[in-house]
Amino acid sequence: MKITVCIGSSCHIKGSRHVVERLQALLDENNLNETVDLAGTFCLGQCQQGVCVTVDGKFFSVTPETVDEFFKNEVMAKVSK
């Protein structure tokens, strides 16, 4: 699985640094560093929403407040299958 987080200026202002840090912590806590590749990228073209995140190419809008729920629903649910 590949998670890509936008770290461009618009997403940075919306908290992309916090999203990346929390995703890294969640990957560590769940021993998923070998299973999930976490990467950064610049603009994903959805700047009007929250922090742009893709999981295997599927777009999501995440905030520092919703990152735990996002991880549970979009990452843990898929790697647990």
C-alpha cells in the first residue's frame, strides 16, 4: 500500500505536517512500516479541500483532526483483509 500526502503550500497551511507525523506514528504503532509506504508530494490538485492524501491512487481529504479515523477506515481496514 502506498500513502502519499501533499506537502505543498496550501496543504501545509492546512496541517499536512501534522498529518504526516501522525500517520508515521500510527504506522509505527501498528508495525506497518514494511507494509505501507508513506511518501510526500507536491500539489495533487485538490487544494480547496483539506490536506490531500492518496491511498493507492484514491483521493482523500484529511485534517489533523480526522487523521486517526482516516487511518482506521482506509489503512487498517485494508491491511487487515
